[in-house]
Amino acid sequence: GEQHQPRLGMLRRVLHCVPRVPARVPARVLVGHRGVGTTATTTSRTLPVRTGSNDGGVGREAGLLRRQVAWSKVLRDADPEGTLALFEQDGHLFSPRNLSTAASRVAKGGGRRFGKDPRVARLADECASRIGDFDSRAMTSTAWSFAKAAVRAPHLFEAIATEARPRLGEFDSQDLANTVWAFATAHVPATKFFEAIAVEAQPRLGEFNSQALANTVWAFATAGVPATEFFQAIATEAQPRLGEFTSRALANVAWAFATARAPATELF
């Protein structure tokens, strides 16, 4: 929270705030998780958070910002159970970054074990309702996380597609590849969204690394989205760079072109 001191100091001077009163936000970080519905070994810590003493909305906003920064630090170390416990307690106040980080922690730490946990469903609902506040990286990370955890959340993916489509220029090559991978993995039909991504990605294929190219073509083939011109552009980009591909990436590319029945004699 020290990096926010200059901003809070400015707010105090503008609003003539009196010195701030220390407050504390409890945050439990659970370790040694043994699965949903079981007892976990816990450690608790309390993070110091200072809130502005001014009664105005700006003071409350500054206090909330400090709490969100504190939650970010907690979430970086929390396991899935601890993440979901914190979300249940304070998730309605999470920032978009807090929400996407929470989803990522559940996916990376618990995977499919938490796919049917009702708290994860509530996390999906909260993300969907706030998706307009997410930046491109947060949208991509959220889609990836829910796909990785095998959470059925079609409303969330629909919200991401709707929000992301007019903003695809904000996505870098890795975001574009990870997004189509997430939608294909989650088996969410989104043909128009995929077509828009193909239009955005095709002139930028030189920015894609070998894994991103492989993931993208795999996703289009898995989703069954016809994109002959896009596949041809990927083949042209990949051909002189085949030495960069891992054996698994090459296998995925071959499978994708065969599944999509896309001609690519220069690759094969």
C-alpha cells in the first residue's frame, strides 16, 4: 500500500482531512488444503489498512482502494480455499483485478476440483456483472481460468465476448490466443466472436509466438469455426518458423489443419 501514499496525501490536502485512523482488514490465508468440504490447516494474518477520515465519497474511495491493494497481496499467496473464503467475505468490493486474480488462483491451485463449488459459480456471476470494468488482460485471464477449472458459466463467456468484441484492438497476441483457447476448451459457441478475432489477428500474426499460433489454430478447429483464409495466413506465418515449435505444438497444428480440412501444402 505504500505506493498509494502520494495519492492519498494529495486527497488529504485537497479535502483538509484530519490524520487518518488506522483500521485493520482481516484476511485468512488457508494452506494445506485437502479438498472441498474438508478441514484445512489455516494460518491467519491481519493486514493494516488505513482509511480516510473524511466523510465524503472520495475518502471512502481512497479507503476502498487501499483494501483492494491489500487483497491483491493476500490473493497472490492464497490457495483456492482461502481465495474463495476471502471472496465470500468481501468479493462484492473486489476490484476487477482482484476478481480475475481470484479466478486464476482457483484454476491454478485447484483445477477441476472446484468446478462445481457454488462459491465459484458466485464468482462467475460477480465477474459477469462487472465485466465492463475489466481490461483486456483481466478478461483473458478470467476466461482462461474458468475454462481451466471446467466451470460451466455460459453467461460469463457471453458477457466476455460481448464486451471484448469491440475492444479487440486492446488485446495483445497472447491475449487473443488465450481467449480463443478458453472459449474452445469451455465448449462455448461463439462463431461471430471467433470471426472477429480472426479479422483482428490475421494482420498481426507476426506478433504471435509459436505456441500462440498453435493454440489459435487448435481453438478454431476445436470450435468448428470455418476460417480458410485465416488458416492459410497461419500456415504462411508458421512455415519458416517451424523450428520454433515444440513437438506437441506441431502435433496440434497438424491435427487442427486436418480437422478443419484446411489446405496447407507448404506445412506438410
